[in-house]
Amino acid sequence: MSRCAVEKFATFPRPRPDPGNGREGFKDDVPMTQTFDIEALIKLRKQTRAISDALKVQASDYLSTLALLIRPQTFFGEYLQGAQRSSGRETQHHFKELKELYDRIASAEPFKLVNELEVPLNLISTTPELFPLEYDMVLSQSGQTIRITSPVRWVVGFNSFDLAQFRKVIKDPNRSSAELYRYVVHYLVLFYCLSKSPGMSRLFEGLRFPVSFERLKDFGDLPFCVISSPVRSELPDESVIRNSTQIAGNTSFEELVGHENILEMNDEIRQRLLLTIEGL
């Protein structure tokens, strides 16, 4: 499968890389220009956690309800370990595309796997789960790298294949190639199944939790499925991030969501209906 073949799976136009945050994705973290005192920041963090937890519960519920539609058996049939033989031609086509995708991505940086794609595929887990979307931000004055977490967007993976652990495996100089292979294959299979199921994307968009396919820093050309919520998160000024991490004694920060962000939510159905009757 060519590079263009991966790009065409995206449900939205591919966003431009944001050099400020070190990730490839939608730039939903418009800087907050207000000056925060510590009490205001603590309050906003509490609001962020409450909003994020509520949104994640809802997104996870939608994902678990629709999980039966994410069936690797439908696409790969007899190419999966323990699966029954199928009609053949269609599953051959899907497996060929998956293999081309694997050969191109797995052999390149940062994976550099020499393993062939095994047949049959041994999928340890096929239950989808949401993992935090994280990226690095370099503070302009100090040059310090801060790990930023989005409270309103999540990466979809199979459970038992935590995204943070995947990143650790990649960076481990003594990593197990077998373990790295399993991570790459499971995320590729999930991407393939979701990208070939446009009905799923339409369902999630209708539920106001749109799906997109993005590449994340540290993972080369491996595409990930990202679920976004209808609320936008923001980053405060760098000075707030710097002071907050210094007080906390760590190098991590979470984007913020508050009352104003909720009020700014758009009702897409209302907008669509207004456009429908405009001029009638």
C-alpha cells in the first residue's frame, strides 16, 4: 500500500504539523492569554478533570457499544489465528493491503523491524480502549520539554496495548523485537479496520465525537485513530506552564477546559438545519 493509500483513509483533511507542540494533529490548543493566579489555576484544573472524566466515560461507552462493528475477522478471515476459512478473494485483498502497509511502516524508523508479517495473524486482544493523547512542547525561553496531555481527545487502541507503554518500548535500546512487533501489528490492524469502516466514522461524528486518523511524534509513519470530543481545550501562556511544572516538580501539564469552553460548543445539527432552510 503506498503512502497515498494511507492518506486517503483520513475522515478529515490532514492537518498541518504544529511546530509549537511537536505533534501532528489538529491545533485545538489555542493559547489562553489570561494571567492565572494559583487558586484560579487549581480551580480550572479541577474543572478540567471533571469535564474530561465525563467526556471520556461517554466516549468509552459509545466505543464499547460499537466495538462489535470493529471486527478484524470480517476483513482478514482465515488470515487470523483460529478463524474459519472464508470466501478468500476479499480477505486476500485486505491482507495484501495490510502487509504492504506493515512492510513500509515497520521497516522504517523508529521501529526498524526485520520481522515478516506472520500468517496467521495472532491478535492477543481485539477490545478497543481509549488512551491519553500526549505530545511534547518545548518552552521557548528555557528550552525545557514539557509533556502535554489533551483532556478532550484520545487515541484508540486495543486493551493490553497501552500507548504510553508502546512509546517506552520504542525508546528502549534493549527492547524486545517480538514485543515491538505485537504493538505495531495491533495498532495497524485497528487502524485498517476503522479506516475501512466509513460508517463508523459517520456514527461517531453524529454522536459529536468525530474520528480522525493522525500520525504522532515518536511513532514514525504509523497512523493512529483519534477520537475528539465536542469541547475544545486550551493551553495557557508559557509562563503559567513553566510556573506550574516548577511548583509541581515535574515536566507534565494538561490542557485546560473550563466554563467558557462549554459555552462555546457548537450544535452542528442546529447549524446544518439553519443552512438547509436558508433562503426558503
